[in-house]
Amino acid sequence: MKNMDLFLHAHSSLMVVAILFAFTVIPVKIGAMIFDAFHQQWRQCAIAAFLAMIASLIVLFALGGSKVGILTLFGAYLVVSYVYSKVLGLDFSWSLIFTVFVHALQIGVFQGLAALGLLG
């Protein structure tokens, strides 16, 4: 019985990693190809998604704390755009549009996975 429990745990852990990958890296990769970023490899897209997440959380907690307002969200948006511009080799003005595009793709992925019943 313990082997079965370990198998289910590994299977569910892989599903969580696959869903996180679908939410974060795939939209960044699609955006990098569409916006013709200098660095379009999976590794750079994964690094950009990871660093953008960490940077946005730092800004949200540093500026907003328990009160997250519109200026805090805008600051996080600027930091994410900056990370995308540096890691993917985009111009900062293009990375502002790129960030909106990636967030729209992430919402689409979320809705698609929810429609398939994979999110609860």
C-alpha cells in the first residue's frame, strides 16, 4: 500500500509542476516568439518567469504589505516588465506590452485548464 501512496504523490506532484509550467513558462515562451525576443529558449523563458514572480512578490510585500493598492500593483507591473526586458533581451517599451500579452495568455491558460476540470 505504501508504494501506491508514493506513486500517487509523485503523480500529483508532477501534475502540479505541469500546471505551474503551463501557467508561467509557456505564455512567456509564446510571447517571446511573437515579440521576437533576443532570447527565446525555454531556459531563458523559465528564468524570466521565475525572476519576474520573485521580483513582483518582493515589490508587493515591500510597497504594499497588507494593503495592496493600485500603485503597488503598478510598481509590480513595472518590475516584471523590467525583468522580462533584461532576461529576454526586449526593449523596455516593448516589454510593457509583452507583460500585458503574457498576462492575457496566462488568464487564457487558466480558463482552459478550468474548463477541462484540471483545477478543481
